[in-house]
Amino acid sequence: MGVSDYLLNFADVIQSISNMVTEVNSKNQLVERNFKRNEMLAEYFFGISKMV
């Protein structure tokens, strides 16, 4: 296995890690958005319940 083969494999590994990190980041953003939405809904319904 030559040096160029080794570097190609290394590049593939880096790309895979990069893809996984991107995937995790986008999932975290989804969770954060859902959390913020749920927080807003909770405040909204709490506000309504206080008015009733």
C-alpha cells in the first residue's frame, strides 16, 4: 500500500467523521428548535390558564 493509498483512506475517514458531525449538529438544532417551540407553547397555555 503506497503513501497515496494511505492518504486517500485517511481522506475518506475524515470525510466520514465530518459527515457524522454535520448529522449530529443538525439533529441538535432540531431538538433545540423543538424545545424552544414547546417552551413557547407552555408559556402560551400557562398564560391562557391564568386568564380563565
